[in-house]
Amino acid sequence: EKETFHNFDGGGSCKSFVYIGRVEPLKGIYEIIEAADRFNEEISIDVYGPLHKEMSRDFFTKQRNVKYCGVVNPEDVTKTLQKYDALLFPTYYPNEGYSGVILEAYSAGIPVICSRWLDLPDIVDENSGILITPKDVESLYLAMQELILNSDHYRHLRLGVLEKRN
């Protein structure tokens, strides 16, 4: 028996984003922060994961629209993702593989904004997310804005995620 989406009624808008993974520059954290700075307070981005040596909780207290929320237990990842509208995954990590968090996002019923990086386009396509140029803040910002402003496109992606999950 399939679980249901936390809030999927065929409608929806996108205002809350999440990142789950190692919190480090090569995973696109600085790009997330820079893109978030371009928005007013109408959005939120929560970041979960172990902090890289050059990142600190204190660093995040100075950010607008981005909050560090600690580490998620592996068994709680899907449940955590269900609280959000979309996953951000703007990685350009040299050894990035098929990311488990993207598959967890599909289980949670949320689309993904993901870098067109290595093998990631094999699991994220135009029906389940938006592929962006790696290291490109503008590309990330425009993808986020697309999900915020275009509720039809957001609904299309949510339905695409549902199909991928089934």
C-alpha cells in the first residue's frame, strides 16, 4: 500500500525548500545562500547535514531565508522532506553518485532542483525536477523562482514525482 503525500491535492505552491546532505561548498551551499538572498522573506530554505570544516552554525545565523537545522537521522529523511515543497541539490561534488536524497525526495512526493552534473540527469528529468547549470547562482535562482511563480509547472512536477515513485 502506497503512502500518500503530506499535502498533495493536485494543487500547490512552492515556498519552502530544503537541502539535506553534507554542508560544504562543493555541494552548492554558497550558491543556495546567494540565490536565497535574491528573494524577499516569502521563501524559506532549511539546510540539514553535517557541517564541513569551513562552515559553522554561526555562519548560518547571519543568512536571510536560510536556516541550518542540524543533522537528520537516516530513518527520518523522508519524513523530514515531506515538510517541504522542493529539494535543492545544486552539487558539483567531484565524486557525486546517484544521490539517495533525490530518491527520498521522490518518496516524499517533492520535486528536485538539481545540477546537471555527472549521472544526476539520469534520475532527475523535466517531469520530476529542474536541472540547472553547476556553480550557477542565476540558474538556481531562476529555477526556484519558476517553482514559486508557476504553480502549473510545480503541479506538473509533483505529478511526475508521483509517477516516478509508483
